[in-house]
Amino acid sequence: MPEHRAHFDFDIRFANGGGLSGTGFRLDLPSADIAEDELGRLLVAHLGLALVDEVELRGVQIVEEPHRGSRGVEVTASRSETRVVDLSHPIRAGLVTYPGLPAPTITPHLTREESRARYAPGTEFAMDVIHMIGNTGTYLDSPFHRYADGPDLAGLELSTLVGLRAEVFHLEDSWDAGRRGIRAETLADRDVRGAAVLLHTGWDRWFGEPEYGVGAPFLTGEAAQWLIDAGAVLVGIDSVNIDDTDPSTDSGGGERPAHSLLLAAGVHVVEHLTHLVALPPRGARFTAAPPAVEGFGTFPVRAFAELPV
């Protein structure tokens, strides 16, 4: 079902004096067929305003465009059936996930041909060995990744990894050369308590290419602290790192505020997600569970979202 948004300028006047104006505003719509007075009320609800006296809209254009999560536009689809969206990059031999880290190698332990001598006629198996760093493909960071006394992969509570309510922030159209960091203000219009916060930047289009590690979007330290205070359970991003790791701007000499804050608070981090464009701002359930490996902090996950249809 196509989604629609309204583009417009506005002036709002309050009953107790004062006003508010905006230009180039964009707002999710429940449908393309919406009256201007209804659009005005939707704007007021989205902004959370009180004592509004009059709303004037100018230059309204209704366009077919994916929703970005405006308040007041709810997911109404039936939950009797679900659709699964794979949010993980496939792992293959030679895959470069993070520039500078080793790529996985996959070698046979027992080939199908060799196995035929061990089993009954017509029965054969393949057994393979994969050698890889935990930071491969789409992976989850546990607190042990950052802190020696933090829970490792085997110490994570499954209820914090499976079927989480997803709050998806579609941010891919908001980057420019001077602002890559995702700030707390960008996230503050959502209730994220108990949720997986998924940051869709569109940077996954460069995955596996040299461009992937340069100029990537990231989560600022202040935004990480806001998510902790707001009660988020997990934070995922489709970028090279949740922190700023660009050599030209990483002036902190390796400081990682988002990792440090989130993992200290027990908030899971999932990096290198993909296909977040296919998710609505609200209404999906997110799962990203790694194997329970003791003494290990980071490992690939098969991250996916379940959507009502």
C-alpha cells in the first residue's frame, strides 16, 4: 500500500497570544485524500501543541513518499499474519565488513566426496570451518565488548533480543557534508521505552565498498545518553559504526562515547544493518539474537523484523 506525505509552509496562532511558523514542513498522512482542516489538526497533534487558535497552511503538496514517523498516524494493519524482513548482510569468504579488520575464510573440514567413504551408500555430508573476527557482517555488541566485567554473549537475556517493539527513524534524506551526527533532538518525538531503536541512514548502500568507512553517519554521545534515559533496550544502525570512526574527524583519538554509554547501561548495539528502508516507523517487531558464546563480546546475528500484513 503506497504511503503519502504532505509538504507545506504554515503559520499557527495561539489563543493566548504568540505564534509559530514553519517552511518546507513534511508530515505523514493516513491517506492521500485528506482535507486541509484535517491536515491542520494532524499538524497540531504531531507538534503536541495546546491552545491553538488558528492554523494557516500554504503551498500544500501531497506526494507519494514513505512515512517518517509523524505522531498521530498509526499503523492500522491486522496482526493476524506477519511478513518477515531480513535486515542482515550475508557473510561470505573474503567479505570486508569493517575497513582494516580481517575478512572471513571458509574451508572444508570434510568434503562431500570424502564423506562418502564414512557413510552408507547415497549418504553424504559437508562439514566446513569458518575463521572470522566477531565483527563480521551484521553483528551485536554485548557489554563485554567494551567492559571486561560486562555480560558476554552467553550472559544476555533473550527477552531483550527477541520480538522487540521497533521504533525506526528514517534519516537517509537528512545528511549533508557538515552534519553527520544523529542528535538527541532528532529522536525526542518518540516513546522508545522498551524498544529497539533502529537508525535508517541509507549508508548500507556502500557496504563492502571503500566509501563505507568514510564520512558515515553516527550517533552522538548526547543522543546515546538520551536513549538510555528514555529506556531504549537496543540501538541499531545501518552504518559502519554507531560512533564516529572517520579518520578525518575522529579527533578524540579513538574515543567511542556511544559504545561506552550504551554498553555501560546494558543497551545492546547492532551495527551494519540493512534493508531498514522496508520498515515502517512503527509497528514492526525486531529480533537480533547471537549465539551464547562465553567469554566473547561481539558476534554476527540474523537480524530481522516481523511486520503485520
